[in-house]
Amino acid sequence: MARRLRWSDVDFERGTVNLIQKGGSTKSLPMGAAVVSSLRAIAPLRRKFKEIGGSLPVFQHPVEQYRNPGHAVINLKPAIERACTKAGITKRVTPHLFRHSFATHLVDADVNLRTVQKLLGHSRIATTEIYTHVSMETMRSAQHMIDAGLAARGHNKPRQRSVWTHPPKLQVIKSNR
């Protein structure tokens, strides 16, 4: 969980970060160039507090860093709300929405689902599948591949086009979540 990230968890030389997962286990993840650059930019602001002892949180409330230097920001919602207001976003945004969007963008970019599972820290692939959905763009891309395969085998166009006068009834399946 990034909100509890401490500077001792960040390895700038290797470009990795160690995160403690829900169950208490640790996972090491690569950091992209933008993350490394952003963390390096705020690292000097935190260096003066290292002599206080222990490893300081990366994400710390500006006032709390003086009052309680080892106290991490636990509730990210106020910061997210301020950022959304500033950006003019009216949709309800939560930390979990970022996680879901992250997973969906990876799947849409054809990242292997097993890799997405590792990045999210899921022990079961079925859990990862819950967090991801296939976008219409990805389904259209797959349909174009199917069309190209059929065309290569001589199935260019259907002889007769079927048109629905009424769309079929869909069965709604409720989630147990």
C-alpha cells in the first residue's frame, strides 16, 4: 500500500520500491522513470528529517511532518478530492478507482494477465479478473482480427445481413459482492 510507503522502501539505484501487501507480505515492484523523477524531486524536502530516526513516510501531511515526523498520511481521500476539484472532475473518485483503472489500462495495452496479477499482488488470477474489464475498443480490435482471419479464408462478407427488429433480451446476473 503506497500510502504507507517509507523512504527506506525506495531503491533509486535499482529503480524499485518495496511495498507491504494486505496480508503483511512484501513485494518488490519496478518504478517507471516518471515515478523515480517525482520521488527524487521531493526527496530533498524529507532529508532534513532523517536525523530524527527511523525511516520517514514518503507521503506525509505537510503540517504533520513537523509535529509528528514518523506519521504517514493514512486517509488519501481529502487529497484526491482537492485534486479532482482543481481538475474539474465531478465523478466520484476513490483510491480503489485508481487501482481498477491501472489494471484495466494494463489489460487494454495487452499486458499479460499474470503480470497484472503480480503487480496488483493477488494470490489468485480469478481475483485479478474481477478488477479488470475488457473495453469496447479491445473487443473491436479482437473482432477486427476475427474478420481478417475469416477474410483470409474467403469469408469476406455475409451473404445476407440480419437486422434485429428488437434487441434480444439479456439475462442480468447479480454479483454477490
